[in-house]
Amino acid sequence: MSENGLFSLTGQVAVVIGGGGVLAGAMATGLARAGADVAILDVSRDNADGRAKSIATLGRETLGVVCDATSKESLEQALDEILHRFGHVDILVNAAGVNSGTPFFEISEAEWQRIMDIDLKSVFLACQVFGKAMVDAGHGGSIINISSASSGPPLSKVFTYAVAKAGVNQITQYLARELAPNNIRVNAILPGFFPAEQNRKLLTDERISSILGHTPMQRFGESCELVGAAVYLASQQASSFVTGSILKVDGGFTAMTI
């Protein structure tokens, strides 16, 4: 992807939370290819450093940071480290995620809280910490949250995850209005079915058949197919009048009923 023109992110600093994972890692690499320097935040040191090293081979400045996205203190420490290294933050991607197929009546309070913390609370906290840094800097910015096709109408088998992702949509649209006066755009990407570690155990033969039968393109998405959406929403030039949007990248899944 060119570092010049409509989709250029040259001179921008992107923070990708959960960037050590497959899908978020692909988006982080895509932002780097578009010209951004990238900080990878992940709860795993190996994942954070591994993705950062991969991005460094592209000639971009990068930093791997161990961070618990459910802790405001941890996020604030990460922000301090990033500002010390780069001086500013322009793009935030909230992509921490975990899932579970526990039947409704068997969901424990601990499991409910864990999924809500990682999938929803982390977005709330990161938008507070990094959004405030963008407001204070006065240069605008872009926040990109990762929603899901399960956010509404909900999918079977993933009750808590669906509730959390519906909350992500609400945060996105609320903050789009809240932060617009500061020239900070807040949008979400709504992926359809992209096999990754958090949902692989749920993909039984029966469920795969159901998913593909409801997806007009009749296949799963590939991680690289989220990159264009991320770069588009990150680019001030390309999406300068886009905020509060929930951009579907789902092969048509949410366009169908029966």
C-alpha cells in the first residue's frame, strides 16, 4: 500500500491493542505499510514483541508493550511509554478479544465478567486513556473499535460476547458525538466470520455449514481483508467526514435473513 496520497498514514502513530493476535496483527501491519509507526499492545510479551519485530522489517518505527487492557493503570503506563518513544498518538485500534460457547444456563459470573472486561471494558478504558491524550494534544485522531456480526441481531452460542460487542457499538456511536468537536473520529469495523484463536473451538462442522449458508460470498474472511477498512478509517484524508459508522466486512452475512 502506498505511503502517499489519499490513504497515506505517514507521520502518524498507531496504537493497536491486541496487536499480537492474528486479525489485529494484520491490521497493525497494514497501518505500517501505509506509513504509520505502530505500538503493539498485548498481554503477551512474546506476541507484542513478535509483531513489533515483524513491522520493523517494513522500515517503520515500532514498539511492543506488555499491557493488560482491562486495567486503566496498565493502559496509562503503556501510554507513557508510547509518548516517551513517539511523542504523540494519532490512531487507536481496540482489538482485544475473547469468546466462549458456554450454554447460557452454565455461564458463571466469573466467565461473564472476564469476557465483558476484555471485550467491552477494555474499549471503554482505552478510549478514556488514549482518547484523552488525543484531546489534550489538539491534533485530532481516529479511534477504530472492533465490533462483530454477533453485535445484533445476536448469534447463537456466544451470549456474553454478543452482549459485549453490542456495547462496543454503543461506545463507538456515543463517542463519535462526544469527540467530534475535537476532530477525533470514532468508528467501528464489524467483521463477519474470520477464523481466529478466540472462535476456532466454536467452528464445528454444523456451525461452519450454517455460517457459509448464510454468507452470500460462501467463505470465511481472511485477515488481510480487514486491512483496507482499517487504513480507510485511520486516514484523515480518506475518511475525514466519517464518524459513528460501523463498517461491515462480512461477506454479506448481515445482509441476509433467510
